[in-house]
Amino acid sequence: MDVTITGRRIQVTDSFREQVARRMAELDSRVDKVIRAEIHAQAEARGSGEVVRVEITLIGKGPVVRAEAIADEKSQAFDEAFDHLKTRLRKAQDRRRTHRNLRKVGFTEPALEVLPPVEPTEPPIAVKKVGGLEIQGDGPMVVREKLFCSTALTLAQALDEMELVGHDFFLYVDADTKLPSVVYRRKAYDYGVIHLKIIE
């Protein structure tokens, strides 16, 4: 497994690299399809002090697995994120044992498309800051935009993908109906599904 460590506004020390290498070696026996692990540490202002956010992303032949944590020290944040990661992997393994042969082999890794910058054609719009974010005009505000490539999935596969990335919802194309769909987490460990039928 190739491990990449990056830091933003924080120094990546040799002791931190050793800690990462030691803990990531624990995953080799659990995850055989992982090709690359990306660890990103970033210092963030929080109140009057500073905290460290550590994000771990596993990329391979299967779905992307991600976990993150925030703590006062980068070593503590990494350990917490790593524990979250192991929990997600364990849940996914348990789920696969229950629903055998539901995942498609050869699921493609999601890719992010970088769009070229758009040249402004109109006069500049007033920008104001709210809660540390810049808002142009009266809104609406787009904070982040992503584009992923994927194959059509069954409901069971979409649930599995949602658990692996640790989100409360997952957008996918249903393999049976070919409709854009969203699976989401409800209270008491239940799930809901929304299918979008396009009217022409």
C-alpha cells in the first residue's frame, strides 16, 4: 500500500510519519484491494485556539473509504480518524457477510473533474462574510461542487458505499430502475430511498 502524508499549515514530523506507517500496517491484513492511502493533516482556527483535522482516505479497486477526526494534536486526531476507519471497514465486512455477492466487481474509483475558470462578464457583485464564508450578493451560496464517476448500483451496494464514506446519504443510479436515487439514514438505524423520475 502506498501511503501519502500531506500537511497544511502544520509540520509533518518524522514521529508522525512513523505513527502513520505503524498504524496503516494494521490494515494490510484487513484490506487487500487498497492501492493508496492518503493522510491529510490541517491546522484550523477554533475559537481562541487551534485544532488539527486529520482525514484518511483509502483508494483502491473497490469503493473509496474515508474517515476524519478533529483534536488538539495531530497524533490524537490521526488515532481517532484511524479508529473510525477501522469501524467502517468492520461494518462493511459484516454487511458483506450478510449480503453476499451483492457488490459488482470492478467498481470504478470516483474521479473529480476540474472545470476551467470562468471569466467574469458582468460587473463585480458585492461580497460579504458570514460565519467565515464569503457570500456574493444575496445568495444562493455554493460552498463545494464535486463530480464523481460511478457505475449503476443496487440498493444494497449503495448502502454499503454510504457506510464506507461515513455520510448520512448517498447519491447513485439504481441498477434496476436506471433512475437517479438517494439512500439516506433515518432514526433507529433505518434507511430511506428517494427515486427521481424525470418528466419530459
